[in-house]
Amino acid sequence: MPAATELIRLDARLPAHLEINALIRRVAAEGGFGSVLQKGEPDAGTILLVLTERGGNARIYERMPGLDGLRNWTLSATEDTENKEKFSQWLDRRGAQDPDLWIVELDIADGERFIGLTGFTG
């Protein structure tokens, strides 16, 4: 039987739509902009974030389950300034693969700080 702390961790997960609303509000409060590009399953959908700074320097983060049972944010793709279409195509393919997936764009400097990542050097 799992330890009580493991049960609490599993039960404490916020529904996806609430987490997304909170992210967009926090970014807006800091002077940025957030928008939902694709709506997924409201409660348990996976969240994919497109982080940009003034529309450029785009990177995609997904929260992936790790071997430790935790779901950590992982850098999945970065925009190539010479081939922006490749980035868009990757995003379109990923969205088509998973109908439960939420795709959210946050446009703010150092967007990684909103998902608990620091020291980003992209």
C-alpha cells in the first residue's frame, strides 16, 4: 500500500483548466499575455506550454511523468528562427495526436519562472 504522502500528492493535483486559468492570470498580472490555443480534457488533460517573449524565442514545455512518479516540465522543442514553419508543424502534429491535450501560449519574459524552472539560458 502506498504511503499516505503519496496518496495526498495524487489527490492534490489541480484540474487542468484551473491550473491553466491560474497561469494565464499570473502572467497577465506581471504584464504578459496568455491564451489557450487548444482546449483539452478539463480535469485530467495534459498541458503543453508555448513560451515566447514578445512573440519570439518560442519554446515548448510538456509536463512528463518521471521515474520518480512526479510530473516534471521538460523542454520538448525550440523554434528555429530560420525555419519557423517546422516549429508550427511540430505543434500541430502534437495537438492532433492527443485530443485531451491543452496547448497554452504564454508571452512574457522568462516564462519558465511561472512553471518553477529557473536558470533558463535558451
